[in-house]
Amino acid sequence: MPALSGNQPAVETHDLRREYRARRGAGVTALDGVSIEVAQGEVHGLLGPNGAGKSTLMKILSTVLLPTAGSGRVLGHDLATEYRRIRPLLGIVFGGERGVYPRLTARQNLRYWAALYGLSTAAGRSRTEELLDEFGLAERAGDRVETYSVGMRQRLHLARGMVADPRVLLLDEPTNGLDPLAARQLRELIGRLAGEGRTVLLATHDLDEAELLCDRVTMINNGRVVAAEAPKTLARLLSRQERIRVRADPALLDQVRALPEVTEVAAADDGAAVVSVGSQEAVGRVLAFVVAAGVTEVRTELPNLEEVYLRLVHRNDERSVVAR
């Protein structure tokens, strides 16, 4: 991989807008003023419901689609005017069947893509064998891809994206459709690639995956950025949703339920109870009450990324309705 230089962002966009014109009726705005910044070496998650604009943003960053307005750069190169410089720097990996040829072998697929990237025959052969070994495909390298499991195909997708030794990886739902074991293996590969200093932009619906892999996440809804922070920072933004996990008898929990600003007392899978409150003051009130009652198994916890996501996206939807 070429050496990284300077402190310029790996990916940056400013007020990106993308509209799709309809033959009849109003057009569709897929992106509405999206600005993001991804540092070099960062694993950045791109989260949002279907139709939020994630795929459109990925297409613009991969230089296959131009924005209607706004600007963007990849490692300092302009997306609209310097796409020929950008493309060799990118590795693009999609979920599903796109990007590999099922009737070819894994070895033939990788050699084909090596040729497309301009590697010499010798360099292409060497790079192919290196990737087959690195991604655990060497033993089946001579078999047609159509005989592979979904997990093996996704590993081949990732290997294909690495043919040109890219600085920036664009991953669009890479674990979509994988069983839990295959998904975990692929995440481990992604983590290892990120550990080499590459920048990874990961579009995913899997919030656990984003929380596990990403340094920061950008949440998009209705073509707009809802929030962009580290997962734990986003959780702190919703600190009013802090909960108390407590193990106590039902009679005491009934008393907790009656305390001011306690919104819910729900049973957890481990037999404890999770107390949801409406303010930081209520957290202190509940803690003081249960400790005074002699409870020793108690702790506070922040909401996970899924809860933050649902809360922020719901809030964004409400604002959109008001704006209309």
C-alpha cells in the first residue's frame, strides 16, 4: 500500500446533493446537503434505513455517479474532475452477487481484476496467490465460484476489492446474508485490513457490526445527516436514556416503579431488572433508593447504538413532518 501523507481527510464531502428527475411528477432528492469527513486510517460507519441515501453516497464516492450540487474529495482529489486519480486508490466491495463471475474460479476472477487494474501478468499472478492465501481461499482456488458458500463468496469479494492494494475501502453491506460465523470471520478480516492503516467506509444495517468495528458513525435519514460521532459519544448525547440494571425482589421493584421520572422497569435476559428514567436527577434518585434498601447488585448503563439510532432517526422523521 502506498505511504499515506499529510493530514488531509481520506474522504470529505460538502453539501452534497443528488436529485433524480422523474418523467412525470416531482423528482426525488436522494441526498440533501450531506457533509461528512473521514480521517485517514478511520473505520467509519454509514447508517440509515432503506432509502436514506447511503447507496447514492457510496456511488458518488466511488465516482460512478455525479452529485447534482456540492463537492467531495478522496485523499485530496476532486470527485468530479479527478476521478481517474481516485479510482486506483479505491477498493469497492458490495454485498450479494455483484463484482465476481460465478462460472469462473476464484483464481480466474482475481487475475481478471488484476488485469483490469493494470497489473502486469506476473504481478497479477503473484497478487492473486497472495490474496487467495490471505483470505483463506487457496484450497478452493481452482473451483468455480458458483460452488462456493455465501461466506466464501464474500471473502472473494473482499479479496477482489484488495487487488490494487487500495488506501480507501468502500464496503456496502459486506456481511448481508451471511450466517453468524461467516459474518464474524468477515468482520475479523475487515478489522485486520483497517489495522494496516487503510480507511474503511462501511455502509451497514447491522448496528452491532457498526458498534464493533467503527471508530465513528454517520447516521443518515431522508438524505440528511442526523448525527456523526463515535458510537459511545452518541450514546452520551442521549444520556437521559441512561438505565439502571438492578437485581432486587419484586416488591422493591414495585416501589422503584413508583418513583418520579421512572418510565419503565423491564425484565432482562439475565434475571435482573432494567430501570429506565427520564433525567440524570432520576438516576441518582433511583440509585440512592435501591442502595438504601440494601441492594448491592446495581449498575448504570448507556443505551446501545441501536437505541441511539432509532431515537435519532425517529426524531429526524418528526422534524421532517413538521417542516412540511
